[in-house]
Amino acid sequence: MVRRQTRDVRPCIGEAVPAWVVPIVLPTPYPIGPVTVYLLTGDPLTLVDTGPATGVAWRALNAALAERSLRPVDVRRVLLTHAHHDHFGLARRFIRLGASLAAHPGERRNLRLDRGWGLLWCQLGLAGMSVSRRLALFAGLRALDRTARRVSSFEPLVQGQELPHEHGPIRVHHLPGHTPGHVGFELGGEGVAITGDTVLDGRVPNAVVDSDPDRPGEPFQALAAYAATLAYLETLRLRLLMPAHGPCIADVAGQVAALGERQSRRSAQVREVLAGGPATVSDVMTRLFPRVALLGSFLAFSEVLGHILELERRGEVRRLSGHRRDRWELDGRAVQRPG
Ligand SMILES: [Zn+2]
């Protein structure tokens, strides 16, 4: 899931992509538009991400495989960048056809479609969202969950692991931020990596609210993790990122810098709203995203809460716990701190 409608739907296809890697563009019913999954030809025949569990995506994937005289049953291994519906929806279908499935353990809850409804209900309430809005939002999320099939067992991927492949080892990079267990796959010796929703051309991947896999019951500190991931990505010195949405990314450093700037701007906007006095997450959402639709409101909530938690972690805002809702205010000590 990524906030905002696709502006550029050109997928990552072209000469820069290694000849043995086949990008396959599949339709999704989400505002983001189509998703690109990647078929790694050779032994074992590997699919990175699957597309959502919709009939139209399944048929499009079958057609793309048939163009290469392949069938779904020929896919021996499915690797997941992360467990959002457009990336893993069809995974269970491939498991039933005999493929292995591997993902990072940090995605276990998302793979089970376990949203932690109780905790989410409380979080949305503390954020100042009305009961009727929460009920409507839950109905929307449950409808969204019909576009993925839950998965309960998979092979766990670990940072730095190398998966064997005919065209060279596939190295696993843990890239948390967009989700806790997001990974990228660097393709042996090619200087290229499949990076899911970590870096998208011209768009900021939304840090969707998740529980922290290492601290049960606590929200995942998505923005701090994401900043570290961007810094780590730069150290890999890759010549090309192949994302799940939109065009290939050749200027990795430029995109990373632009993403950092956008995040700082958003953070400044949140601080600006709080400078007017204590506010709930919902108040900040209303100010920053006044016309957001229902499902968009979940992403807007994720975005605002993510920034507020990051500001709290940095000591720039503090929580005023209330009986029914939390309000947030700028931390005077941090504001007065020189520099
Ligand atoms: Zn995603």
C-alpha cells in the first residue's frame, strides 16, 4: 500500500534490467495502480511478489507466464518483499501448486492478515477518531482483506542471506520502514536489486501502522527504521533499483535525498499544526489531509501517527494522555533548545 494515486505508471522495464529478469505488470484494485512482480528465469524459477488475489491479476499473471511457455505450477519459489495485499495476495495459490514461500519473519502478522483489531481500535480512538468513522474504516479494511489469502507458514529470510540461483546468488537485504519485515533482493553480481515499496519514483512510500514484531503491543517506529534503511541502501552502491510500482530507479542517491527532504517537510507541517496548541492525531490529519477518503484516512492516520511518534522519539513533542484520547503538544524544552 502506498499513499497517493499513481502519476507515472510506466513500469520498470528496459535494457537496464538483466535479461533473465522478467518484470510482469499486474492490475490491482487499489489507488496505487498496477504492481510489478518479477520473474527470475533459470533454476529455480522464482517469482518475487505475486500480485493481489483477484481473478483479473491471476489471469494476467497466467498470460505473462504462458507467453514464455510457462505455467504457475512451474514456479518453484516465491520470495516476498513484504506482506501487503498487492505483493502477497496470490502467494497461497503458489504454495498449493508446490512452490516454496520465503519472507522476513517481521511480516508474519501481515501474512496472517492479523491486524490486531483490538489494539487498532484503541489506537484510532486515542487518535480522536469517532466510533462511526472507526466502524466504517474497519469495514473498508475487511473488504481490502478479501484481496489476499492468509498465509501461516513460510521460510524465514534473514539479513545478508544468499539464496542460490542459476544466475548467481540472490542476497537478502532487510529494509524495514514501509513495513517491519520489508526486504530487498540483490541479484548476484548485477548491481541491481528488487526493492518492493522501499523507494518509489516521485512518491513517498507510506509507513502503514504496524505492531512492532520485537515489542508486542507497541507501534512499530516506522520512520526511524525507514531513515536507517535509506542510509543503508546508499551504502550498497547499486546501479538500479527495480521497484514494485512505477519506473526503474537509476539515481538511487538522488531519490534517497528527495525522500529525506519530503519526510522533513511533512514533519515540519506536523510541528506547525502542533505549534497552534495541543492536538489529537485526528486534528492533525484534518488539517493536513482535509479531503481524504475513507481508506485514505487509514494511510493518513498512519502517516501522521508515524511522524508524531518519531517527533516524540526525538523529544520534540510529548503526549498529554487523556481518558479517551491523547493530545500532543510541542515539547517546550526541545523548542527552546538552541540550534
Ligand atoms: Zn506496500
